[in-house]
Amino acid sequence: MKQFRLEVANEGQARFFDIRPLGNARYEIFVEGETMGTILLDEQDHARCESQGCELDLPILNSIRAGIQSHEQWNNGHSHT
């Protein structure tokens, strides 16, 4: 799967994050080409995730997690053939 972009609201401001799938439910988070860290989604508990080296606060990480899950569900439900 290719890199994609998420828009996340933070204190009334829109922030954009580039997300690159690394496989095994792990995703790298970028802002303007700078790595902000990685996030690992728990495939069994969709409300849970782990982050490594993230410089982002928990509410933003939770919004990114939800955005990734929505993106994955949409892509799994729509064939690009």
C-alpha cells in the first residue's frame, strides 16, 4: 500500500500528516517530510495502539489511529483493479 495523507483537527486547527505503511499494522508518521515517529495498531483491540519515538500528544495520536483505521477499512472495501 502506498503512502497516504490524513487531516487531523487539533485545537480548531487542521494539521496534515503523511502516513507510510510499514507492514504488520505499523505506520510511520511524517509532517512535511520529517519523521514524527511510528504507530503500531492493535488489530485485536482497535481502541489501542502503541507509538515509538512519537513527538505527538495522545489526542493527536488517537485521531491519527482512527484515521488510519478508516483509511484501511475504506481501502479493504474498495478494489483498485
